[in-house]
Amino acid sequence: MSHAAVFVDKDGTLVTNVPYNVDPAQLRFEPGALAALARLVSVGLEIVIISNQSGLGRGLFTWPQFLDLRQALERRLRDEAGVALRGFYICPHAPDAQGQATCDCRKPAPTLLLRAAQRLDLDLSRSWMVGDTLDDVEAGRRAGCRTILYDSGGETLWRDAPERRPHARRTHWSEVAATILADAWRERPSAGHTRAPRPAAWQRAG
Ligand SMILES: [Mg+2]
Ligand SMILES: [Zn+2]
């Protein structure tokens, strides 16, 4: 059976947003993010980063610089939380002067999530997208995922549309994890074969 994933935006969600940063020394995880990801992984969820990195297309940093940062991020997730990422998908393209995408992979397009799901055999309908902007929410909804707006102040425009309304809005990673775990727990009995009802304690005693 394909796995459920938690797709996570990088800047402003997993790590505190430092615009166009590629210096590993400036990586700061958002409060509670490491513990939350460890909990999500412990119930079998796959963690996949989905990130717009227009700094590449804008010429603000190079691929080697970005790959160094990515490696440092993955190493810290492993060392500090025991979390191995299942995937890391980015859009490297710059939008036009009006902020409109010039490619088909920049969020709010769902392309990166769809690509990850196909390559990694992920069940989008049981997966979540967590991000700090409504573009993340829209990408998640268009991919068929549930969505959480992690409100760290990253959204400034609040352009409204049905596909930009998150399923939940949270301000701390511990609440993000609790929301996803509550749902994963509810779904568990129907995920595979039907289970016999658990006998009451007095029935098990003998
Ligand atoms: Mg972001
Ligand atoms: Zn792109």
C-alpha cells in the first residue's frame, strides 16, 4: 500500500525564513519542528520537502551553494531528530516581474507534489501539505491533499479563493503534528483489513 506523506514547505515553515539564504550557519528550525517531524515519522508518515527556490533562477545563489545547504539541512534533521527525508523537490525558476510563474512547477501549482507522489508512490488523498503561505495551501489542495497553514507571518496578501482556504490553521508545530496525528489515528482501522473489536480487559484476563 502506498504511504501517506507530509509535504513541508521549507522557508518560513520548516526553517525560519531568511530570504535567499544558503548559509548553513543561518539555518534555524521553527520552534517545535524537529520534535513534530519525529512524531510524524514515528507513525509511518513520509516527510517530503516542497520548496520554491527562485533564488536559483534569479541568479542569487548557485546550484552548488543550494546543494550544500540542502545537505546541511538533511544532516541536521537526521542528527537532531532522527528524521530521514523521503524527498526534496524544488522549483528553481524565477517568476516574472509581476510575480507570475514562468514555469509549470512553481507553487501554487501542484506539480512538485504530483511528481513526488508518482516517483515515491505516495497516496495524496491521505497526505498533508504544511506551509506558511496560501500558495502552499493551494498547491496542496490542487494535489488532493489536506492542508495546514502554519501561520508564522509569511503570508501578507491573503488573496482568497476556495482552493486557498486551509483545512486547519496552526501557529505552532506541536499543534500541526497533533492535527495530523489525530487524523492518522482515526483512519487507521479502515486502512487495511477490518479488525475484530478489541476485547475488554476482563475478557483478556483469562
Ligand atoms: Mg514559505
Ligand atoms: Zn518551476
